[in-house]
Amino acid sequence: MFQEETSLSSVSSSPIQMFPLSSSYPWLKDLKPEDRGLYLIHLLVTCANLVASGNFENANIVLDQISCLASAEGDTMQRIASYFSEALADRILRMWPGVYKAFCLTKIPVAVEELLVRKMFSEFLPFMKVSFVITNQAIIEAMEGEKIVHVIDLNASEPMQWCSLLHELSAQPQGPPHLRITGIHQQKEVLDQTARILTEEAEKLDIPFQFIPMVSKLENLDIEMLRVKTGEAVAISSVMQVHELLASGSSLKNIGESVEKEIVNSFSLGNNSACSHSSPPSRIDTFLTDLWALSPKVMVVTEQDSNHNSRNLMERLSESLYFYAALFDCLESTLPRTSLERMKIEKMLLGEEIKNIIACEGADRKHRHEKLGKWHQRFELAGFTKNPLSYYTLMQAKRFLQSFNCDGYKIMEENGCASIYWYDRPLFSISAWSSRR
């Protein structure tokens, strides 16, 4: 298991100072696995510092050293180093927009593959299924006695979640309510499939049901088009979606401006305020306020519980390195190293997220994950009130998690919310909110 007892600040002394830079590193092959992992951390931190300061010549040498130790088929640290070094190299390449665009000209969009990989992530790791268990139970409890329930799914790509809800509603003693689900997704084909599966399931269970598809990116969503009717009890489900709206209104326009700011600030947090300047209102604030205006009885939000939204590259590297190392550890405990499914999850899902966090700036940086406490502030400012998860909801989730037969997973209750841990590292948070109306 990847350990984080040693902080990045304690390993940030440059490996270049420890070992000479040369074109040959035969001694690297003789490192023991534990020494190799620690040294890879040294190299990644050093390379990030060099990239942030614009010293690309030495960054290139460090990347060469990393390539001698890293492997996308190795242990957790070797695999992690592969994707973080790729992200740092991508960040360097973006300094030359023409070169970068030329490399991207022949890339083929793989939207279908990405959906399949996300389903693999949900299948082999418990995080999304736990989120669905908690979300559905919170909706059922909030909607007790309601005749018409309108669920708004901000990313309607997983119909199995709502199939489970249909079954739970059908078992209610007073009979099921009329259920409407508005599904939002940018691909019409995904919504069509979701509509077909849910409509067939509702017919089997004899539940009055309607699915309303909305083809839209979340950032372009017109809340007024959600068509909430008088008398409907509204529930909203967001699974790892709203953090992408944090990119709107970013003051960093491109990677070059970001590097300049890193150089000026000399990696100092204390100087960040000196270079800050006003920016237009965030899209996330407007979006949450608009959702609050729908008067939802409950909104359940699942998000990555880590801070990857700092302007400072070194902070993002530190936080994301430990966060994704924990996720890679989860996969290590579940799938063999040669598993094709594991490699796809790591490269096409986790690796792409790492690349976005490390290589991108401004509006291009979509994966701006934040800690649970920050989301508390955002939702309360938008007018929401926290709706503490019930004891029964948390017990259901814990029983489900136990079915994975892995000691590393656990659920912790934190101020009425749930955090899913891998050993001592919080990875995902699930919180429930309601409007004050």
C-alpha cells in the first residue's frame, strides 16, 4: 500500500542535488521497491518545481530518470509515477500551443469507451454503488407521503441507480408515487438507453413513470427548462458533477500565464493574495442558487473529497498524488496488475483526471475537486440547509460496503454527511441538502 507518512515537503529536496544529472542511470535499476517509491516521489516533486519555474531543460532530465523507474504495469507507485510524469510532460508541451495542437490533431474521440470505463470503475470499486445506496435512501426518506416525485439527475448515465429506486418505491406499503425523472447528459444516445431501461422496469413494477431527457452539458444547462410543476416534490442527484462548474470564471486564461505567476510567487502560498484580482461571479454560485430556487426537498451530492482546486501547482501535485495513489491502491487490492480492465480505468479515467489537474489551467482545468467543508460553504451561501443523513441510511451503506470483503474500505459519519475512506484517506463525500422554503 502506498504510504503517506512522509509529507511531500520532507522529500522536496531536489534529487538533482542528491545524484548527478547524466544521460545514464544504471544505479536506478538496483533500487529496492520501497526506495524506488520514495525516490519517485522525490523526482515528481522536483520535476513539478522545475516545470513551475520554467526550467524545462532540467525538467526533461528528471522526466528521463522517472521513465527508468516508472511503469504502467508495475506497483502502485510505479503506475502513479507514469501518469503524473505524463501529466507534467503534457504541461510542458502546452507551452507551445502549435506543437501541442499538432499532436492532438489525429486523436479520436472515444466517448463510448469513456462511458464503458466509468462503468468498470463503478463495477470493480464500491464508491459509486455506495453513493447510489445513500442517495436513494435519502430520497425515499425525504419523499415520504408525497404523491408526485420529480428526480433531477445531473448526469443520467447510470440507469441501474434508478432501477433500484423503482423497486424500493414499489415496495412501499402506501403504494408508489408517480415518479418523473429528468435526466441530463450531453449524449442523446445515453439518455435514450436510460429512458428505455427505466420505462421497461417501471412497466414491470406497474409504477406510473415518466422520463424527460435533456441533452445538455451541465455548464450550459438552462434551469428553467427543467419544467418543475406545481405539486411536485423535487429531489436532485449529483454524482461527481458540480465541481466541473468551478472552472467557469477562472482568472487564469492559459498555461503560460500560470507559469509566469508560479515564477513570480516562487511557489509561496503567502504571496498568492498579492497576485489575485477580481473575477466575474462563479458559474457554480449561480447554478446552486438556481437549483435552490426549485425548492428541492433533498439534493444529494457526491464529490471527490480532496483539494485539487488550488492555483498553486505544487499544492495540487501534493493533494492529487496521495488521492490518486489511494485509488490505485484500491485497484491493486481488487484486480491483477495485468488486468486489461484495470489498465483502462487507470489510463482512460484516473490518468486523464490526473492530466487535467496537473497539466491544465483556466477553463480547461475541469477537475477542480474540493473538500467537503468547502462544499458546505458553497451550499449554505446558495441558501441550502444541510439535511443530515439518517442512522438507517448510514447503516445500509456500511452493510453494503462490508459485502466487498475488503478491510481497507470504511464509511465515516462527519457532521451529518458520509465520507468513504480507503484506510485513513477520505476519498469521496456524500452530503444531503434541502431548500429553506
